[in-house]
Amino acid sequence: MGNLTDLLKVGIFLPAVLVLLTAAIYFYSFRKMSGKFMLYWGLSWLFSSAGYICTLLILRGENELMGLELLKKAGDMYALLFLLFAAYDFAHKPVAIFWLRYSFLLLLLSIVLAQYPLVSEIILLPISAYQGILTVVLCYAVAVKWTATWAERGTALAIFLLIGAVKALFPYNFGEMYLYEILLFSLMNFYVMYLFLERTYRSFSEKESEYRLLAENATDIIFDYHLKPAPYFAFVSPAVEALTGYHQKEFYKNANLFEELTVHSDRQSLRDLFKAQDQGIQAVQWQKKNGDYIWVEFHNSPVLEQEEILSVEGIIRDVTERKLVEEELIRSRKAQQIFFSSISHELKTPVTSILGYAKALEGNVLEGSEKHREAISLISSKSFMLQRLIEDLIQLSKLESHQFSFQFVEVDVVLFFKGMADKQSAVVATGKQHFEAFVSPQLRGKGFKFIADVERMEQVFDNLVNNAVKFTPPRGKIRISCSFDASCEKVVFEVEDTGRGIPAESLPFIFETYYKDERAKKDNPEGRGLGLSIVKEIVKGHQGDIFAESREGKGSKFTITVPIYEGGDGGDHE
């Protein structure tokens, strides 16, 4: 036995110092980790290492130094105490602070007893008893509080019970027990590290599953794009297929696919975004697999290492609708500016003529009754044109701001159509076009009605038929019709001509306020671009819809749908 003691005296000094140094490095490195588990475990390790140093000094014959046995017991007590704290934190349970207070009081008691000529057994007895209590509570926490598997709890329970028993053992044999304590504590450290890593891995796996589920169900594209050592997609969410038409696998195979989708004019700005070391946002236009164009917005967050971009994480969002709205707003503002410029010109021309002839009449510059009549006629004509322009502007403003009041009444569909057709036939006759009016047999004699302001609805057809007459050559054909829609819930009015048609690029904008295409400006300079806007607002006021179809050189067709009045006397719709 003496040889073992000598071996311990000589050979364990360096390992003990290494244990203490390792514990200190551990405590400094891991004290900032999430949660207090690692902090408590590190403190337990430090106090245990301090106890080993005290044991080493006792084995080397330094027992004459006062308090080494007491320091050894105190170190073991706090090692068990913080191991208890770690066990409770592992179960996410709070620990009562009185355990720490009791340990401090017991330490003070032992220090006071050490001042008297008492044997070490009496001085250290309170701390040993407290260590036994800590061991029991520690085992209780592992058995009852932990949510680990039975195998994990059973292993931890056995290790902690042996550790506590060795540290609480009294009187203490500083020879063989020291070696057993070192082995048990090393085993405990290994097992605690295993538990921590296992819990961390499980938590990481759960979070990864949650984030992957979120990413896979997000409508935006979530991506992780690595630049080093070579560009590649580490992750791209399934939303990429719905947005671009390309499968995830195609992005994984081709790291430059996102750039290839980008239109040439936007590629350089996208490259610059991926080189930026700060968070950035960039909107670019993409061409989908089916050939359609969309606008997408990149929200990039670079991952840096020593000021070098290693990867880029981000979100790609479809902003096509927003871009269309922005373009619509820009186009509307531009059209408004053009309109005001045109209106200013249109106002200036007749006002100049009116003022000129008015001054001539006032100064008796014009001689003869014939010239007087011409001047008065021109003044009257220009004044009437100004009045119509002002009335159109006022009417459009009221319609758009919903300040216009309609005089709604129940109107027989067929009677309204026939009366309107009679008036329009006279208008068409002035242009020498062929005129045709057609009523669907489903409507005849059934008494179907709709709610309408007759005067405003006639204004709609006045505008549409007048436009057809303007842009349809003589001997062309203008046809108006009245029928049901497919659901037999709406009446459908159509105005169709065989005129020159509307250019395809202008067709989406003809109902916009202030809009006139270049050809209309040239052929009909007196037109103000307000008529179809007013028509659209009137139809909307009747809870209806209007849309246009046209083929350039073949003619145009305007379709109006308004709901049939369900309270009318009409018969079966079929």
C-alpha cells in the first residue's frame, strides 16, 4: 500500500495541475453558452479540481498546513452543489437559493470549529452530512425531474450516486480513494458532455425541422448561396419551382441559374449585390421557364469571415404586382401631365379666338353684317366647345370621386334597347355606314328589366357609336346587340364595327383617364381622351363591366354587362 501512496504523491501532481488548468480553460470558453447548465458544470469542475489539489498537498506531507482538509471538504461540497444546480437546469427547473446559503453557513460553522482543539472528524462532520443530503437531492432530481430516457437517467443516477458517496465519505482515506474519485469524476465529465451534446443535437435537429418546414411552405424563395470554395446552392426552398418553373434540382446543378433567369440589363446590378458586404435589396426582372416575365426582389445577408464573403443568405420575393402598380402610377402621372398640357392648349385656342373676335366687334373693326354674323357664330361655337370640355371634366371628376348622383329607375331591357337603337341609327346614317340592331330571342317578350339611369346609359351608347362612326369608313358596318350572358344573370350590350381597330399596345389603356394614342391624336385632334373614361365610370355606377376587343384593320367590339333586376316581372331566364 505504501508504494501506491508514494506513486500518488509523486505521479499525480502534474495530472492534478492539468485537470485544474483544463477546468479553468473550459470555464472561460464555455461560460457564455446558452443556458446555465455549462456554467454550473464548469463551476463543479473547478471546485472538484481545487479539492484534488488539496488532496495532493496532503499526500505530499503538507498536512501541517492548517485547513487543507477543510478546503478539500469545502471544494467537494461546492462541486456537489453546482452539480445539483446543473441537474436542475438540465431539466429546465429552478433551483432554490437556500442551498447556496446553507453551504455558506456550514462553511462558516466548520471554520469556527477549526479554531478549537477538536479532531477533524467533528469539524468536517456538518459538511459531510450536507454532502450526503446534496447527493440524495441530486439523485432525486435525475430520477424525477429529468425527461431523458430511462437508460440515460439510470446511468446518470449511478454515476452521481457514486460521486456523491465518495465525496461525502467520512472519515476520508486520502490514499486509494483519491484515485477512485479521479476516475469517477472523469467518467462523470464524459457522460455529462455526452448528455449535453445529445440534447444540443436533438434541439438543433428540431429547430432545423421547424425552419425547413417553414422554408418549404413559404411563398417566398429562401436560399443559402455559397461563394467559397466555388459557387453553389446549399439550400433553395421549393417555392422556386412555383415562381420560376424550374425545379430545385436544377438550381443545385447550375449555380448560375438565378443569374441566367435575370434579364441582361439587370444582371450587373445583381452581381454587385452579391459582392456587397452589407445587407442589400435589389429588384430585378426574371424570365420564367414558360417565357413570362416577372419582377423579383432579392433581400441578401452576406456571411463574412475576415471581411471576405463566404456565402449569402436571403429571400427572393415576387414583386410583380407592386411593380405594375408603380408603373401604372408613373404612367398615370405622365398621362395626367400630358392631359393638362393638352387641356391648356385646347383652352387657349378657343379662348384666343373668342377674345380676338370679341375685341374686333367691340372696336367695330369688322365691317358688314356678314362678317358680324361669322364672328358671332365662331364665338358661339368656341364657347359651346369650352362648355362641353368643362362639363366633361366636372362629370368625370364627380364620377371618379363618387359624388355623382344617378337617377335610377326600373327599365325594360328590350324597350330601352329599341329606343336607343332608333336614336343611334340616325347617328350612323350621317357617316354613311350600314347599321344593324339585334335582340336575342331569349329576351323578346319576356319583360326583363334592369336598374339604370336612362340618360347616362344613353350617353354611354352615344359615345361608343360616335367613336365607331368616326373610325369606320363609309359603307362599313356598325352593329349593336342585346343578349344574355352565359349565366343568364346579366344582360349583355355590344357595339361592334368594322373600322380600323385599336393598336394592340393601346388596347389595355383606352379606358384610362386622359389617355389618347398617337393615331387618335393625329386623326381626331379635337378629341379630349375623356369619353371612354366617362363611359367606364357610368357603367361601374350601374354595377356593370365594360371591356374591349379589337384587331387592327378589322374593327373593334365593346361589350357592356349589367345585372338583370331580380325583382322585375321577367319570366324564366331559360
